[in-house]
Amino acid sequence: MIDYILIGLLVIVIILLLILIFKKSHNNDIVDRMSKLEIDLTKEIGDFKFSFSRDLNGDFEKLSESIERKLTYINDAVNERLDKNFEKSNKTFMDVLERLTKIDAAQKKIDELSTDIVTLQNVLTDKKTRGTFGEVNLEYILNNAFGSSATGIYETQHHFDNGYIVDALLYAPAPLGTISIDSKFPLENYQKMTDRSKTKEERLMAEKLFVQDVKKHINDISSKYIIPGVTSDEAIMFLPAEAIFAEINAYHPELITYAYNNNVWITGPTTLISTLSTISMIIKNIERDKYAKVIHEELNKLSIEFSRYKDRWDKLAKNIKAVNNSVDEINTTTEKITKRFDSINKVDLKEIGYDENHD
């Protein structure tokens, strides 16, 4: 903008100079005035340029300072916000790392569990190892309920005189008596009847075979392990899998009735633990009652001895009382004799005319 003003002023000066040149010969006075005017205009233009430039520089400095202050404030605010966001991001990142670590550990456990499940499936596919699995579970539950078999409350792999071996024999108190517990694991047809990949007809056929398997196990336990005069009239069939036990109770009530009619009680791990816990409490109560009877008998014996002690004490008390009376009488006689001696000692022989030199 300053350049445009200067150009305009120079144009005016040039015009004036041209006028002066053309009129120089006619009016020297005008020339002098024009020169003076030129000098004044140049001075004013210089002053105006200096003043305008000074004001403009001052405004630019103020504007620059204001802009710098605002930029500094914005920079500080941005840095503060970035620090906070960085802190939050760092915390979030650390949380993510921690969760990833936990997920990694869980994944390892899942892998280990998957391996164990595969191993367990391989074990359960064989009938012999499946039977061993059930026996081990049964012994574990018995151990938790009663302690080791050394307590004499139960016995594992008991041999009967009829040649059969029961997985466990429980010596429960009357009226329960000796109870046979045998582990059974009808797994194959159960897996087939619950396998949704098979057709409906195949599942129905597997279900019929499953019912037949359970009935066969019930018949075996009833005929082999319920022995009159040796065991009680009832026996327990232990199913190591809760799923099979739940299947029978939920969808096959006819098997429950069949087992009841053959004096066989079907149990799973949970129900067997409950049953054995109840029996354990009965045994403890019987032991407590037995010791209470012994204590009562001993108290009766002690009562008899105490009666004898009382009689003898009464006799001794009477004797002691008689002795005390005798002692009192002796004390009275002693006092009288002592007084008599004192009286004798106090007698004056001269007063009574006794001469000590008299023969």
C-alpha cells in the first residue's frame, strides 16, 4: 500500500515538474514555489512513510507477541493433553498386556486340559481301564467318608465264599448291616444314544441296549453280592459318571423301579457321598452311645463304692466322736488330779504341827 502512495506522489511531482519546465521562461517565481513545494512534499512523504512504517511495525510486534503467547498456551495445552492421553494409553496398553498374559496362561491350561480329556477318553474306551477308573473313584469316596480301610469300616476287593469279588464291602451298623458296593460303567451305548450325529433310529436302538446294560448290571449285583446271612438284603450300584446317573433318574424311571425291586440302590458320585456321610454319622452316634453306656456303668460302680465309703466314714466318725468323749473325760480327770496336787503342795506342814525332824 505504501508503494502505491509513493507512486501517486511521484506522478504528481513529475506533473508539477513538467508544468514548471513549460512555464520556466514565463514565471520564475512559480518555479521557486514549485521547488519549495517539491521539497515540502518530499519531506512530508518521508515523514508519512516513517510514521506509517513505525506504527505498522509496532502493530506487527504486538500481533506477533499475542500470536506467540497463544501458540505457547496452545502448545502447553496440547502437551498436557498428549501427556494425559499417553498415560491413559500406556495404562490401557499395560492392561492389555496383562490380559494377554492371563489369556496365554488360560490357553495353556486349556491345552493341558484338552490333552487330559483326550487321555481320559482313551482310557474310557477300554472296558478294563473303565472298570479300574470306577473302582478308584469308589475307593476315593470311601476314603474321604471314613478314612483309610485300616479303620475296619470298609474293605475293598472283598472275596466272598461264593467266588465273587465285590469292589467294596461296607461294615455298617445295624439295622443296615454289611453292604456290598459295586462300580458299574455302562458307557458305550450311552454315548451312542446321546450322539446327535447319529440317526434317530440308531439312537433309539442304543437307548434300548443301554437299558438292557443297566438291567444286566442290576441283576449281577443282586445275584452275586446280596448273600443271605453274610450281607444285608440290599446292595449299592455305583455309577462313576453323574451324566449317566442323571440320565437314568430323568428319563428312565423304570430302571429305578427295577433296581428297587431287586434290592439295589443306584447312586452317582454325589449321592454316594451323601449316603456314606449319613452312614458315617450313624456310626459316630453309635460309638458315642456305646461310650456313654460304658460311662454310665462306671458311674454306677462308682456310686456303689461311694455308698460303702459313706458307711465306713459314718462308723469312723462315731468312733472318733467316742474317742473325743473319752479324751474329754480324761481331760476332766486330769484337771481334777492337777488341782488336787496343787492343793497338796500349798499345805503348810508347820501349821498342822508336823515336825520335819520328828521320827
